[in-house]
Amino acid sequence: MEEAGRAVATAAQRLAPSGRVVLLAGGGANGGDALVAARHLSVAGRDVQVLAAPATHPLTRLNRRRLKAVGVSPQVLSPARLRAGARGAALLVDGLLGTGFRAPLRPSMEALIAEVNAARAQGAPVLAIDVPSGLEAGPARAAGPAVQADATVTLMGWKPALLFGEAATRAGAVDLTPLSVPRAWVAPEAVAARLPDALIGFWLPERPADAHKGTAGRVWVLGGHPGTAGAPVLAGVGALRTGAGLVTLHSLAELPLLHPELMVRRHPSWPEALPALAASGLPDALAVGMGLGPEAAEVARAVLAWKVPTVLDADALQPDLAGAGHDRCVWTPHPGEAARLLDVPTAQVTGDPLVSARALQAQMGGVVVLKGGPSVVAWSGGLVVARGGHPGMATAGMGDTLAGVIAALLGQGLDAARAALCAVRLHARAGERAAARHHYGLVAGDVAEELGGAWLDLRATGR
Ligand SMILES: NC(=O)C1=CN([C@@H]2O[C@H](COP(=O)(O)OP(=O)(O)OC[C@H]3O[C@@H](n4cnc5c(N)ncnc54)[C@H](O)[C@@H]3O)[C@@H](O)[C@H]2O)[C@@H](O)CC1
Ligand SMILES: Nc1ncnc2c1ncn2[C@@H]1O[C@H](COP(=O)(O)OP(=O)(O)O)[C@@H](O)[C@H]1O
């Protein structure tokens, strides 16, 4: 609690370097954090006003005494006091409810939350402790009445509510304070991390000046079927725009020849094509499944046996491939495909993407990218939520492009987890750049065109 409160005080100093800070303390440990923050701010010479509910948590009671010892006496928390106190305040600190909150809100608390939001509307910025009060920390749900924060200092680990769905918009800018506590204390759903762009930029591979197309990654895309013949082309373009040296599309369908840089081989049947391809010398990376049609599972099973770094997307995401993944493969389901793999309703996947991504990874092996806004990347060693992108990316073909990006990075030598993490961030950044020009009208090809610029953006932060 001491460490948490100190982190809150530091954030408060940053958000409001001068003026009166009003701290709201509920009865639980979240309120205790607010009391600790008030003590640090007061000792630092700041004008603090503390409105506190009766303490129910023993550490909160202790910190009330410690606060009094430095000369600050909390006032009784009530909507009227809050309204009066918020007038002219430089900052409101919301320590009303934390992870102990379970909906529904009691009416007395709802009235306090309404006052916080009214004060914010009048111009007082709000810093939330751990989670904005009124949000349950766990799986994302439709948020009821909750504090709208400008910033949140979250403690120990990420909470799903801060990452997904409408609730996430209540938190403002979130900063994680890890706290020196045993890892076992941190709830498994809270360990999802977000990677800084600097790390992605550092991982993106550099190539020597004498690189040639044979060293920049040979990628095969296996996909396409009458009616979905564009999907492998989009993946191929995604791979080219991510620097793949040689990209060949293999299909039974006639593919639209929109990009002369892509090589295309049409095959009579997969049972004939696959042994011939294996005998011809395998590529550095594969992307399989985009628009491939009903034979996708068999094709995917065959290529997984090659043990080449492989992205499995779209039609290749079949439940009977469970356990067939190897440590160099990446599965890229959207929530509908994830639901089919897990045999659960789609709402269960979107309701708890962290748990779903972890379950998929355990089921399929390798690395899983559960796509969405944001996407979740899960591998045996961790779980990362990759924010960014733009709602304009909700359009057909966007996932095909991502599969090509992942394949290109696998082909350039990144391991599966890093390839997935870098690709998701590159794709999202390219989407942001494309959206600046096309907004909701952006299409997958626009995102592909921005991949080079996105790479430079990320590299600039990483080196
Ligand atoms: N667990 C730990 O090790 C740490 C916890 N910390 C803090 O502790 C918080 C969790 O503390 P608690 O478990 O005491 O929980 P909270 O402080 O979130 O909530 C408990 C309080 O909320 C009230 N409450 C619960 N549901 C309500 C509802 N529906 N309507 C109105 N009031 C309701 C309870 O009466 C109680 O007063 C975290 O969010 C974080 O701020 C930090 O100090 C860091 C360390
Ligand atoms: N609102 C959004 N915010 C950020 N990214 C998004 C959003 N909507 C879609 N995307 C991204 O676009 C891609 C869509 O993939 P997918 O649904 O498989 O498309 P398709 O099957 O048509 O190729 C995913 O990478 C996803 O993360």
C-alpha cells in the first residue's frame, strides 16, 4: 500500500504540479492507497484535502492514523462535500473503489461517482487509483456508472477492464506500477503486458547492405479458392511490403495478377502439389489458409509436418489441428474463428480475450494472435495485449495482410513470438497511418502500402 500510494502521489505531482489536490478514499485498500498518496503529497508541501469513508481495511485504518500524524485530518465523504471540495481543485484522486468492487453499485457510491464526473466536466482532471471506480477489474463487460478518469495508475498488473471494450475508455492514460510483491499474488489475468514500441523497433531485423532477394526471406502463401482468390494475394502483398525477398503464391484457383512482383503457381490438386513442393526445397516461411476453402485442414496438417515457420490463418484454423502446432507456428484467429476452435460462443471470446487467448495457445501450441482492437498475443512464455490500430481496419482482407506480415518476419529470422508481436504492432501502426488518409474508407491494400513507413516509425523509437 505504501508503494502504491507513493506511485499515486508521483503521478498526481506530474498531472497537477500546483494547486489543491482532493483525494477521495473509500473504506477498502483502494482508499488506503489514496490516504498514503495524501500523506506523501502533504509532506511534499502540497495543499491536500481528503474526503474519506470509514475505513474497513486494517491497513487503511493504519494509514488514516499516519495521515493524521502529519497534520491532515480526513473529512467525512459525502456528495455535497465532494461537490464543494472539487470547486477550484487542481486534481481529483479517485480512491473510492478498486479491485474489491463487485457490481451493482450501491446508490450512495453511485452518487459520489456522479459528482466526480460532474466535477471533471467542470474542468477538474481525475486520476484513478488501480481502476476507475465503478469498473470491475475482471473480464470486460458493458460498463455501468463509473468514474471517467484522465489517467489511471494501475497496480501490480494490467486488469482486463483497462484493456478491452468500452470500459477501457474510462481509464484515460494508464500507467502500470508493478509493486514489489511476490508474482504469485498477481492474478493470472492481470499479467498481460503491453510492449513498448521501442522494444518492437529494436527487434525488427536489420539487413546488411549486400542483402539479396535470397537472403531477405523466401515466403510461400498457400491459399485461394474460387470466390476467395484475393485473400492469398493480400497476404502476399503484406509479405512483400514487410520486406520478404521472394513471395510465391500457391493455389488451385486462378489468382488475380494484380502484383507482378508476386510469383504465382497454380496446381491441379493439393495431394499432387504438396509432395512436389516439399521435394522442391522448402521456403523460409509459409502462410497457409487464406481463402483456401474446404481442404485447408488437410493442407495445414501436411505443411505443419514440414516444421517450417508457418502462419495459419482463416480456413486453416480448424479444431482438429489442436496440438498439431509446433514452436515455430503462429495461429491468427479473429474472435469468430477462436470461438470455433474453442467450441464456445463468440461472446465468450470477446468477453474475456485474455483467458481465451491463453486457452487457445494451450490447445493449439505455438503462438496465438487473437485478433481484434486490441489484439492479444499468447505464447508459452507470456501474454501481451497489443493496442493501436484504427476502427477503419474493420474491413475484409485486413487479417490476410497481417498473415503476410507475420510470414515475412518469420522468413527474416524472427522467432514465432517476436514475429507475431512485431507484426501485430507494425500492422496496427500501418493502419493508423493509412487511416489518417482514408479514415473508415481504408482497405487492406492501403495498410500494406504503409507498412514500410510503420517500420521506420517503430525503428525510430527503438534505436
Ligand atoms: N492486494 C494488494 O496486495 C494490494 C492492493 N492494493 C489496493 O487495494 C485495492 C483492493 O482493495 P480491497 O480489496 O479492500 O477493495 P476496494 O478498496 O476496491 O473495495 C472495497 C470497498 O468497496 C466497497 N464496495 C464493494 N462493492 C461495492 C458496491 N457494489 N457498491 C458500493 N461499494 C462497494 C466495500 O464496502 C469496501 O469498502 C486495489 O484496487 C488497490 O487499490 C494496493 O494497495 C496494492 C496492494
Ligand atoms: N477496431 C479495430 N482496431 C484495431 N484493429 C482492428 C480493428 N478492427 C480490426 N482490426 C484488425 O484488422 C484485422 C482483421 O482481421 P480479420 O478479421 O481476420 O480480417 P479478414 O478475415 O477479413 O482478413 C486484425 O488484425 C484486427 O486486429
